[in-house]
Amino acid sequence: MKKHLIIAGVPRSGKSTLSRRIARECGYQHISMDSIIAGFEQCFPETGVNTNAPKSSLEILYTISGKMAPFLRAMTSVEEYDEQNGPMVIDMYQLLPEDYEKHIDKTLCDILYLVTAEVTPEERFQIQKEFDTPQDYSYYLSDEERMEGCHYLVEQSILIRDECKKYGLPCYETSKNREQVLEKLLLSRKSF
């Protein structure tokens, strides 16, 4: 049995692109946690899962990661998994390495992180502005909103990269050569 694969990291780092390609080319089911988290926000506010809470971006990240990691463990458990449908590739923003280590069964799930830690927020802003398309949520933001987001995405990328080093988890920088990094990761997954 192939393991599930969690592709985690910050928005606009290539998580969904890579997840969809792995699903299509390697026979995985693609699960985007964004819609599941949105469902938690709307239907179960008592869980504290709230991407728009009046807190810092890091506080929101820690809260959602801590709440969603046990849910993800249950979702990928052998009791719940239907092997006939093939393994899942799960793309998820809010899962910190610390919570992966604490909650996820490594015999069932592999993980890799995509970050943009090696750029300044200003560089991140320019890259995003150049490559955003109407399919990207950030395409419709004002420059001020986009710049604010770039500050916290770089901050979160550095946190995730440092936690990955601490726990020995695979972490890939995608700010400069994103397509080449994603292609390399896809090819390595096909060899399993």
C-alpha cells in the first residue's frame, strides 16, 4: 500500500499545483484542506478554527494547525481509509511540522513542505504580482493587502523551514525556481 502524501506549506508556494499533478499522474486522490477548513469555520465555530480571527497570522496558524492535525490523523487512519480508491495527496496550508510530528502516523503518511523563506516580503510581492492569475485568490487583492500577506507568508515560511530542520522533515524553497522544484518532486514521487 502506498502511503498518503501531505503537501504542506504557505499559500502560493505550489502546493495545489504539485498535489493536482501527483493525483493525475501517480493515481492519488487529491484532497484540498482549504474547503474542509472553511466548512469547520462555518459549521463548527466552537472549534476555534477561524482564519479571520483577530489575532496575528502566527497565532492563527498555530491554532488551526493544532486543531486540524488530529482531524487529519483520523482522516488518514486505516479504519477510515478505503484502499480501493488509492492513496490521498492532501494539500494543506495550516499544518506545522510540530503538529505533524505530534499527531500524524508516519507509517501511513509522508509529508513535504513548500515555503518561500529565501526572499524579502518585497521580493515575494513582485514575484506574486508577476505570476498571479485570475484563478489565484491573491489576484484580486489590493497592493496593500497583497504586501501585508507577503510579510506574513515570509514570516511563516521561515518558521516552517526552521521547524522542518528541527524535526528532519523535507522542506523545499519555491520562491525562485518553483517549476523546476515541483518537477523534481513529481519525478521523485513517480519512482515510488
